[in-house]
Amino acid sequence: MRIGELAERSGASVRSLRYYEKRGLLASERARNGYREYGPDAVDRVRNIRLLLESGLTSEDIRELRACLELDLVREPDCAEAVALYEQRLQAVRERIDTLSATEERLERRLTENRGA
């Protein structure tokens, strides 16, 4: 299928598909006329990429999950590599929240001190 059909069937934009390909997440063959051609498994692969991106993973994270991209992560979310990566990313997010909360408290304290002066 060509890129426009893949975009329509997967819900991703053509621009996103080109980005996924550039990042090594999606592969295509070039037809004689230069058009990108994708196999039938590309629809599920793109849906998985979008699901993982929406979950908070980066394209570099997703590249580590190549084996998982062949599964149907919507219906069968059983990919041990993805679970481990989710846990790592969640821990990083929690640490960032803690850091931001501490910054918020310091700013609020400084603001209160400056308003009271």
C-alpha cells in the first residue's frame, strides 16, 4: 500500500509516517515510480508506534522495542520489553515531578516572602 493509504488506515498523518521511517521505526520499499510501498503489517506497526508515543515514550525508546512493534499491543499488550521501559520512564517522570514540586514550593515561599516585605 502507498503512504496515503497507510495514513488513512492507521490514522497517522503522512508527515508522521515519514518521520517514523526517518527514525527507523517503519520501513518501506520504493516502487519503480519512487513511491513508498508498505506491507500489510505496517498498519498495526504504525498503531503500535502511536500508542507507545501517546504513552510517553520517545522514538528512541520505541526503537528499542522493535520486537514489540510486530505484536498487536492494543489487543495483546504482553510485551515484557515494553513493560520494563514503561517502568523506567514512569520512575523518571516521578523524579521529575518531585523536582518540579520542590521548585514550586521554593518559588511560592520566595513569592510570599517578597510580597510580605
